[in-house]
Amino acid sequence: MPPVDNEMRQAPCPAEYGEYQQTQIRLLQVSEKVLIVYAHQSSGSFNSAAKDAAVEVLTAKGCTVEVSDLYAMKFKATATAEDITGKVKNADHFRYGEETKLAWEAGKLTADITEEQRKLTEADLVIFQFPMYWFTVPAIMKGWMDRVLTLGFAFTHEKRYSQGIFKEKKAMLSFTTGSQESMFTANGINGDMNVTLWPLQNGILHYCGFQVLAPQIFWAPSHVPSEARGTMLESWRTRMLGLLGENPLAFTPLDCFDGEKGYQLKPEVHEKHAAKEFGLTVGIHLGKALPPNNQMKAGV
Ligand SMILES: Cc1cc2nc3c(=O)[nH]c(=O)nc-3n(C[C@H](O)[C@H](O)[C@H](O)COP(=O)(O)OP(=O)(O)OC[C@H]3O[C@@H](n4cnc5c(N)ncnc54)[C@H](O)[C@@H]3O)c2cc1C
């Protein structure tokens, strides 16, 4: 997002405020860059339609949109020594994290990784569009995460979670399921979707610092009537009109944990939360009930 200039800081008179605010929102959004990391094999799929809708609406709003179409790119999914050009430091005991950090510093990561890192560096918002596979992203998209979000570039020991490298950027998951919504609830056969999303949204996106927007879930598009699919796409288009202004999901800030004591929650934070009904987040639940919709809706 561009820096807020002095003119924008000047307070307008109240009567003009609504219009002024709308204009500023539009101005701010004009230069936003969006990267869509997309994983579906077929251009006739519902995922393809969701991706196309995103490109169309966001472009019409003035955003610059890039798409990484992973299957079309034949994106390599495996994290191996071939991801480094030239000699690695220790071929006998190859360690992906350390070696890719050195290679990133020396400009020796392969061209496909470097290009995705360029797109990511420029993006203000990253949308991951995919069909849910085995409760997570398809392997090709996990490969993108493994290979592009490298140590040094995407995170360091000091720079992670709320202090993460991408803390000025937003990211979100937009995905389809085969299951109905009722199956992914606390009483449903698959369990609570909030729990399913925690590893992806906390362990990958927020770990790298991203402000994580609420997921867009298209429930079972293969099993609903055609009109219902149209409605789902229409509500996605409507959501995208305000997407860049949405508040992110709530996570526990890094400074609530004590790095000297194995990154345990600081006693004063624990104490402050003692009388509360729910845990802090899905993962940091403190042995209490999970905060409802913690990984599904902002502001809870
Ligand atoms: C390996 C694997 C693992 C899986 N694991 C899980 C899992 O853990 N949990 C789970 O819930 N599911 C799982 N699934 C199911 C999978 O998530 C769904 O099959 C997938 O999400 C459906 O999305 P799609 O885009 O492929 O649908 P498609 O079958 O491509 O599309 C659905 C329907 O939408 C129609 N359509 C396309 N474009 C439009 C348009 N513009 N407007 C209206 N309709 C349109 C299509 O013609 C089709 O009728 C798994 C599937 C596989 C292969």
C-alpha cells in the first residue's frame, strides 16, 4: 500500500467526510497489486471461474493482478537441491532451509523460485485459489509454499508471526470443497473447519507475517444446483469489491510469548485471560473452548 500523503492526513469537514473517504479508498486501491496463486488442472473448473472472477473484478477496481497458474506452469512441487544453481554448501547432508537461505543471499535460487519471489515482493495481497485436497492445499501449491517462502526471504527466527517479513501484506485462502458445510463443523464428521485452517493460516501465512483475511469457502460446488454456483460466484464478486479494506483474522502477537522461556505465553497474558470463557485462538486455546469462528471471521 502506498504511504499516506499529507493531503490525506488533513481532516475534511464532517459533511464531506463520507465522500472524501470513499475517494481516498478508491485512490488507495488504485495502485494495489494482487497475486493469485492458482492450482487447478482445468479451465472448465469452478476454481477457474473463481479465479477469473477475481481477475476481472480486481482489475476493474484498478488493481494490477498477476496469476501464477501452477499446473500450466508445471511448477515443480518438490523442495530439492536442484532449486539451487551451482554448488551447495553441504551436498552430503543437504539442509533445504540453510542452503536456500545462502542461495537467496547469493542470488542462486533457480529462476522459477526467483520469479515467484519477485511477484510476492511486489504484491499487497496474495490470494491462494485451490480445491481442498486432503484437508489442505494440493501438493503443487504446497510445493509453491515450500520453495518460494524460503528462510531469509519469507521469515527469520526474529521476523515471524506479528513481526513477520510480510506484515504489511495481506493473504487469503479461497477454496472449494467436496464436502458440505455441515460436515466441517464441531459436530460434523470432518470436524471444525477452524481447526483444519489453523496450520495453513497460522503455520504458513501468519508465520510469514501476512495479515490473513477470512477465507472464501465455496462449499461443494460439484454437488449443488447450477443456480447455487452462480450465487456463490456472485457473492465472491461482491466481497472482492471491499476485500482490500477488510480487517484480518485475529492472532496472538509475538510479544505475548517469552523467547527466553521456550516461547511460552507470558504469565501476565495468561493471567489477563484467566477468567475468559474462550481460549486466545484455535491453537493457543489454553485448554478452554475454542473462540468461535476464530479462523473463519475477522474480529472474533
Ligand atoms: C486428491 C483429492 C483430495 C480431496 N480431498 C478433499 C478433502 O479433504 N475435503 C473435501 O471436502 N474435498 C476433497 N476433495 C474434493 C475436492 O475438494 C472437490 O472435488 C473440489 O473442491 C471441487 O472443485 P472444482 O473446481 O474441481 O469443481 P468442478 O468439478 O470443476 O466444478 C464444479 C461444478 O461447477 C461448474 N462450473 C464451472 N464453472 C462454472 C461457472 N462459471 N459457473 C457455474 N458453475 C460452474 C462445473 O461445470 C461443475 O459442474 C478432494 C479431491 C481430490 C481429487
